[in-house]
Amino acid sequence: MGVKTQADVIVVGAGPGGSAVAYYLAREGFDVIALEKSRFPREKVCGDGLTPRAVKELQLLDLPTPRDEGWIPNWGLRMVGGGHRLEFPWHEQESYPDYGLSLTRANFDHRLAEHARSAGADVREGWFVTGSVRDELTGRVTGVTAKATDEKGRKVGDEVTYSAPIVIAADGVSARIALGLGMERMDNRPMGVAVRTYFETPRHDEEWMEGHLTIWDGEPGKSNLLPGYGWIFPLGDGTANIGLGTLSPNGAPSGLDHRGLFDGWVRNSLGDWGVDPDSPVSKVQGAAIPMAFNRQPHYVPGLMLVGDSGGMVSPFNGEGIAYAMHSARRAAEALVNWREAPTDGAREAALEAYAGQMKDDLGGYYSLGRVFAELIAHPAVMKICTKYGLPRPFVMHFTHKLLADVYEPTGGDWADRLMSTLTKVAPAA
């Protein structure tokens, strides 16, 4: 009774993409309502590690990240595999900071939601969006329907209609809004599966991200290498986020027992981290990871897709937080142009430009990632890469920039220039 249900923009979901776009729009004077089905803090399956690309997006959001509030810096990426252990610092660049960060996803999302509120966004927790509302004559999205939820996540009360000229779907992997409009995922795009939990470790305050590049589908050294990697992200609180992910190049289910793979990897490969494989701090959880723009278009009349809902995850490393915040920033820019446009046609063109901008920004890199996913799906290719690539610093220097997507777009060293050239010539499909 008496709940405000009209705004300039309705945002569905208050994860990194939803909260970021709500913050940007509220700061620009838009009346924004963001609807989040859960209540903060809440768990999400994630590695909790942020590369310098993600840190740059936090800086653009003006979000403070003090260490005494749990933000743990990391100074580089350690790659382990094939008997090799290589360390690659995050070098200072003009475009990115020289450090990454770690923070539990439960705290991360909560901080971002509060940051959006501080800018004036109306972030409402406990609202499950059930579908979109469309104009019967034009088909344009004009709002959403939603139901309140109780503390256990059960829907209660009557359905409520929220109305706005623009709806932003930031509803994550489920992509309920897009699916409800018939926007199916593309089956020629990679799909990842990740599992993770938290373990106590004496190395919890180590300031490096660690990635293990050799994941076996059986006994190490006597079975097939899988396309994927394992990670350890220290959190500075006595624990580390430890997880494993694999990659399917065409989105088809791999049929792998990921929890079994994870258990075997922890038992066989992490002895130097001092973890007890039988005593995780929390239960092992898993999730699918849509990649490489696997749902398009990113704009249809009245609706913009942000983050995971539009498959904005790197096929190289499974990173999604940086790209969710990146797409949020671009969506907000498009909406500012929409508001300032003088005619209806110009306003619609400003919104349509968002999809083109995202392809310009990320399309080439994601297309390279699709090729990468196809190649490493072959165990023989993985074996060659780990046997002959890992021992060569020259090759691994480029690989580090490729996997982390932290390269100087103009200038820089030879690896930066090569990355920039490749992403420009690759078709942005």
C-alpha cells in the first residue's frame, strides 16, 4: 500500500551490474528503482578476486576500497602448472592500476548496493521480478511485474507492476526478463561451470592471486587435461576462496562431475596451502557462467541487458564482475544521451547505440576468446600448451595479458600492441 511504482528507470537485480548502473544514473539525476530478489548480504558463486580491470571500474564508481574494511590487495597473478610456478606482477599502466583486490562476494555486492543508495537510487530488497510488461501496440517494454518475498525468499502478497520508460535487466545468469521476451542464449558461445568454497589456510594474507592451469579428468599425469583452471584467492580473514572452473566451447553440457573434480584437485594439488580437504568453511556451490555475448541483442525497445544477462563474461578467465560494471557504465552513458536527445528518433538511436558500443568495446576480445575456447577443448592442445608454453617467459608474458585482459589499448610494450591489434581485427560477432 502506497509503494512508489513509477520511475525513470527500473533496474532488475542489484548485483555488480545493477547496483553500478543504479549508482551512475542516480548520480546523473535519474529517478531509479532497483529491484533485488534477495536480501543483503547474500551469497553468490564467485571467485571473489578482482583484476586491475575490475579495480578500475570501482575507481570510476568512486567506491572506496580501504584495507581495514576487508578489501585485500593482490599484486599479481601466480600461474602454476606442468611443474612450473611463474609470477606476473600487475605492472602499472596508464589505463589500469597496478593491483587487484579480493573481497567476499557477499560483502562486495552489499557495498555496491549501499553505494548506489548513497547516490539516491531506490534499491529495494526482497522483490522477485516475475516478468516484463509490454505495450500491446508497439511491443515496447514499459515495466515489470514483481512480488515481494519474505525472509525465506518465498513470494508473498499481490503482484505489483513497476513502470518506467526504460528497464535494465541485470538479473544475472537466469536472465528471466530476456527469456520471457523470447531472447534465448546462442548455442555457439562458450559456457563455463564453476564450483567453489572457502577453506581455512595459513596463507590467507598472501597478496597474490594463484591460478592452476592443469586440471585433470582423472589421476594427474595419467588422464586428460581439461579446458579450465583452479584458483586460490586469499581473503586475509583466515580463509581463501578456492574454486575450479571448466569451459565448454559451444555451451553444451560437459557431463563432468565438477564437485568430484574439485575434491580431487584440492586433495592432490593444494598441499602447500595447508587446507584440510575434509573441512571447508562453507558448502561447495556451483553455477553456470554464460560467456562471450551469448545473449543478444543487448537492446530491444525499452530494455537493456547488462552483465551476465547479456553473457558479458570473458571466455579466457571467467571474469564477469569487471564487465558487468563496464556495461553498466555504458548503459548509463546511453541513457544520458537519450535524455538529452531532441527528438523521439534521436532518443531511440541513443539507446540502440548501447549495443554497438558494447561490441566496439568487447566484441573483438570475446571473439578471440571463442577461438581460444575451441582450441583448449582438445586435450592434445592443452598438453602442448602446458608442456611448451609454460616454460617460456616470452610466451607467458603475452598469455598473462590475454587471460587477464589487462593491456594498454594504445602504446605499451609488444604484448600490449599485439593484444590491441588482435582485438581490433577480430570480428565483433
